[in-house]
Amino acid sequence: MNQRAALRWYGAGAAAARTGDEMSGTALLLAGLAATGSAATASSLLAAVTVSAAIGGPFLGALLDRAAHPGRLLAVALAGYASGLAIILVTLGRVPVHVTVLVAMSAGLLGPALSGGWTSQLPRLVPYERLPRANALDALTFNGASLAGPALAGAVAGLWGAPAGVIVAMALICLALPSALALPTPVASVTPVASDTSDAGERASGFPTGLTSGPTTSLTDDLVAGFRAIVRIRPLTRATTTSVVSCVGQGVLVACAPLLGARVFGSPAHGAALLSGVAVAALAANAVLSGRPRLLRPDTVVVCAPLAIAVALVLAATGRPVPVVTAALLVGVGEGPQLRALFAVRHREAPERLRGQIFTTGASLKITGFALGAGIAGPLATWSLPGALLAAAGIQGLAALCSVLSRCGRRCRRSLRNAWSRPCSRSG
């Protein structure tokens, strides 16, 4: 299979799996509510899947890095996730709730396979010089899935009932199995040196970036090495910290969207329409950048995107229709390139033998940040909806500040070391 066909095959599988994943969250909420009549049970299912995904990411990524055939392991993870959804659907309302929640937690452990697990395999499909464009196209599958998944879940549930939404989500995930099995196996190769000259020499020693071979260390050692790489490789640290803090703010916005729709437009359903506007704008922004993948430096976008989202949240806090709609579009313009830039930094900086773990661990940390933001949004919005949105804007500003301080801190430490090593001059 040539590179163009392989990339199309990859894109089709990634789009199907991620749409099924985005659809499954909404479908589980609707199915849980329909089967039990309890909003608490429905939300507990989604929470169980989300929390366990945050836990399972590092382990799944480490296993992908060690696998001789990562595509097969990815296919097993997809099949396991779909099977978990099927078991949840069968047990809902028929067994005690805690049993179904336990099944949801088990299925959620495999959730990162649908996000970071796919993206970590992209460098094996295209040469390094074509990676920016492939990365932009990969980000489009996330944006498209976030737009189509929830809408499809609602439409299917409205036509054929809530359980049908879960079934369609399972089918979409299973459609990705052939693409996963077709992924190439690792070969001995050398990854080019990071192109970010501003951080030349910052790539920590001890993390080989070249030869890909079978595992020679234990799983525990690989897990420790993965976390060490995220902490020690400065561009990875900056991108990861900024994206996780930004996800806290995004979680606040998503949780406040129904309240914002009700207050500004008279119906909570309009909050969902605002989130659709965010997804459309993100999709459009990445579509434009896919044609010019080198237009913006990823490290610059990582810093600037949260600032754009912060401005948008301040507009949303005004509570007026035109600024609120403008804010939704501006959030999407920030979020779309932000995701693409994050992938670009990870691809560029991640050591080859730790790539899968860094991608899935990063996805897990972002899920945790999003869940934290959604959790604090309730009390904040109860106190004041504009106050909650302004707090989310402050969190986005903090995300940008984390990146700036990380870069400035490195320069300050370097200046101090130079000053300390310079011979002291004695006067008079």
C-alpha cells in the first residue's frame, strides 16, 4: 500500500473510531436515563468511562510502544471498548447499577486507543517532511468527530430510541478495525532532530530518539521513562502543561453551555448549538491550515491559542446574543489549531520508543483537566454564570502564562548559571 492510500485508510479508521467515541458519551447518557430514569445513574456511567480513561492512557501507550504489531493491539483495544459498550447496554436496568458502572470503568481503560493511540502511529505512515500536513488532517478527524458524534447520537436516539445510539457508536468503532490491523509495524529508523532551535540542546539525554526495536526494559521502567520524558523535555513540558490547564477552562465552558443557551437564547438546547458552532469553527480553522501546514509555528500556537479562547470567554460573559455567538466561533478558531499544534510538538519531541505512551498519557491528562473543569463549573455557575465564564477565561490566561513562565524560567536559569560561572571582578 502506497503512502497516500495508507494515509487515507488511516484517516477513515481514525474518523470512524473517534466519531464512535464522541457519540458513545452522549449515547450512554441518553441510554442510562431511558433505562433507569435517573440522571445520577446516567452521569455516573459517563464519569466512570472518563475517569478510567485517564488512568488507562499511560499503560495502553506503554504497551503500544512495546508491541511488535501495535496495529493488532490497537484493534484489540477498539474491539474491547465496543464490547464494553455492548455489555453496558445489556446490563442497564437489569443488574445493580454498581455492576454496570464497573463495566463502564473497565471499558474506559481502553478509551485512549481511540485518540492518542491512533495519532502516535502517524509517523509510521508518512515521511517526516510530510508529517505537518498529515498532522493537520489528523486533527480534522477530531474536530469532525466532536461535531458529528453528539449530533448523531441525538438524531439516532430520537428516531429509534436511546439504545440505538449506543449500537451505532459500537458499529462505528468496529468499522475502524480493518484500518487498525493495516497499520504498519515498527522498523528501525531514525527520527530527525527537533526543529525548534529555540530549545536546541534541551532534549533530555537518556531518551533515545532513533532506533526502534523490541522492548529491552520492563513495563514499569517504560512508564517511568515516559513521565520523565514529559517532565524533562522542555517543549513537551510546556505543551502538556498548557494544554491540560486549557482543558480545565474548556471543561468549565462545556458545562456552562446549556445555562448560557437558556439565559441568552431561551433554551438549554441552544447551548448545544453553541458547542456545535465551536466544533464547526475548529474544523474550518484546521481545514485552512491543512493547506498551509507550516504557516504557524506550533510552539507559538500553543501559547497564543489559550489567549484567543480567553478573549472569547470574556465576550461570552457579556450575556448578549451577538458577542456570545462570536465567542463560540472564536473558541473554535483557538481550539482547532491548538490541538494541531499540540500534536506537532509531540511528534517532533517525543522519543521514538516512548511515542505511544506520551500521546496517550497526554490525552489522559487532558481528560483529567477537562473533568476537573466540568466539576468546578457547577458551583461557579450556581453562584454566577458570568463569573464562571470569567473564571474560565482566567484559567485560559493561566495556561498561556504557564508556557511563558516555562520559557522565561529556562532563560533565567541559564543566565544565572552563566553569571555564576563568570569570574568575579574586584573593584578598588
